Amino acid sequence: MAREVRHEATAPAVFDESDLAEDGKLFICRCGLSSEGPLCDGSHRATEDEAEGVVYRYDADGESRRIVEALELSEE
């Protein structure tokens, strides 16, 4: 499975103690769907039934998705 993920960050993320979970751990989003990115908000649960070899694009709500039939890179 794969996901089309777009990021708008232009600088490194800086964390402090307020970002830590109750157990003292820091949970970083790796699925690209978190609305609290780069911190995980549990949005990855929507990806549990993704099929192998399929590329998905999730809408801004993180719940609606569609299959991406083909990827085209622009020549910028």
C-alpha cells in the first residue's frame, strides 16, 4: 500500500515537554494523515484495510479516500 501525502512544512519541528504523552513518549505521525502533524493523532487507523500494491489519496478530513490510478510528475 502507498499514500499520496502532501506537506507544507518549511522548517524542522521543535518539540517540548507539552508534546509528550502521559507515559513520557513522543508519538510522531508516519502515515501522513494526522491533523496534528508531525504528532500522531490516531488517524492511521483509517489505513488498516488498505490493499497491498494500491495507492490511496485521503481527503482533508482524513476519512474519505480514493484510489489513485496513476501518478504523473510535473516537469518543474
